[in-house]
Amino acid sequence: MSPLTASATANSNIAFIKYWGNCEPKARIPANGSISMNLGGLETRTTVTFDAFLDSDDLILNSQPVGGAALGRVSEFLNRVRRLAAINHFARVESENNFPMGAGIASSASAFAALALAASTAAGLELDEFALSQLARTGSGSACRSIPSGFVEWQADGCNPDSGAVSIAPPEHWDLRDCVAIISREHKPTGSTEGHALAYTSPLQESRVAGAPTRLAQCREAILARDFATFAEITELDSNLMHAVMMTSSPRLIYWQPTTLTVMQAVQNWRQEGISVCYTIDAGPNVHVICLTSDVELVAARLRQIAGVQDVLIAYPGGPARLVLEHG
Ligand code: DP6
């Protein structure tokens, strides 16, 4: 019998059309579809071992044992895998991010994508890419977009319970770069899961969701046509709409810091100068500044000159979640 162990890696991703709010929070059925790019160079590597001698699940993150809510969320996810595979062993989960912890980069997407692939393989399940994406979604919504390659759409028509993500273009389709301007390394006070639950307390959420299919189509077409001008307008609009919902939720969520706004304004000025550049912001103060590879040195250098920008990480369009074949 082959050992019940497997290792996998997955990239983080940045959404251009955002996921915010659920139709069904537990299964993470999103209120609207989203589009993202995998962030090559920012990845999580995870090994899962189901072991008959364990008397609980163990989680080791960047070489440190972790308990509490983080372990609870992983155990709940493993329960789903155990049910699907009809096994009942507990598991040891060892996970490492190659990007600095606390750098404010979303790690739940890469974490649950790598966990979905490693755990399902270790348990002997042979899931196709879409089924794997659906499984990853149940751990963290955005993780379903880190399973397929390159530019990815998470389809979500009418609260479809079978929602999952597919690739719409491979990484080499468009030579974009994401310069992540790190403004704070602090842990955010309200995580995404809590934030999603507040989305419908905003009077703006319904209209944001109603307009999502149009923005998804515009963004998808702009990516396929490599039309940066349209892509920039729709990406910034969608990010601003999500933050408008956050700011008008009850209680309100304001993730921006003064430097966030400084970077947003600088990016708009640079675009007016003729540089192909735009911004998008997740549930935190850091700004993802998207540009063409030809401008990446210039954009990163200008970002580093802004007071309050602590660091700039550069990511490229990344591939799919992959197994690491060392356990034979
Ligand atoms: C603002 O996927 O982190 O980054 O499903 O509760 O884990 P959970 O939420 P998560 O939400 C991501 C929100 C976002 C936008 C996006 O990535 O689409």
C-alpha cells in the first residue's frame, strides 16, 4: 500500500474582479464571479500525511506548531477530504510560504489550494482540476482560483452550488507584473471571512453584485485582447466598488491607510503620463500595482520612493497548483 502522503505547491493570486460576499457562507458559494491572475513567485508548499498513529490533526506553519482557529479551519477542511475518501486517520500538515509571513499578502488562497491538492492526493482521491478547485473553494473562496493556471475565472452564475474556477488564458498570454507595495505588515483587524459576512449590510452590495456580470465580461475580454487601457479602468472600478461596500458596511470596514491613497493617486498620475499601470487592493492596506513587464523597473522604483511604502514585491503570471513528486 502506498503511503498516505503527498506534497503540493500553489501560488497566491490577485483578483481583478473581486469576490466579496457569499450566497452560502459555509460552502463559500460567492455572490458574484471573479477574475484573477496567479502570482508566480509567491507560493505555499504543503505536505499532508494521514497517519493511523496520530490522535489529532497537527498543523506546522513555517516550522512552528499552530493550534486554535487556524488548526480548526484546516481540520474542518480535512474532514471533507476524509469523508470523500472514506478514511478516518488524522493528518500532519506541514506548510511553508516562500513569501515573508505578515507581508500582508493573502496566504489563504495559496494555502488552501496547496492543501486541497496535497490532502486529496494523500487520501487517494483522483480529482480533476475543476473538482479540485471546488474542494479548495470550501477552505477559502479565493483558493479555488489558485488551482488552474495563469489568468483564471471563478464562475458563479446565480449562486450555483457547483461553483469553481477555470483558466481563461495561460501565464504566457500576457506579460503583466504585479508590484505589491507593502504599506503595513500588521495583521488585519477584520479578516476576509468576517468581512464577507458583512457585505450585505451595505446598501451598495446589491448593485455591486448586479453589475458584476458586465464587469466580468469586460475584464475577460480586455485580458484576452491584451487591452491594458480597458483592463485598467475596469480593474480600478471593481476594486473601488468593493471598498465602497466595505466602507458602508455595518460595522464599517476601512482597510486603507493614508499611504494607500497616496499610491492610488500616484498610479493614476503615472497612467495619465502614458504608463500602462493600474491598482487593485484586497482586504488590507497594501496596493497591488499592475503594469507591463517593460515598465516594471520604473514602476517599482517609483513606488519605493513613496514615503510609507516599506517594500515592493514583484510577481509574474503564475502556473497551476502542482504536486511535488518526492514521496514517490
Ligand atoms: C478581498 O478568499 O480570503 O481578497 O473565503 O473567507 O477565505 P474566505 O475569503 P477570501 O476572500 C478574498 C477577498 C478578496 C477579494 C478576492 O480575492 O477576490
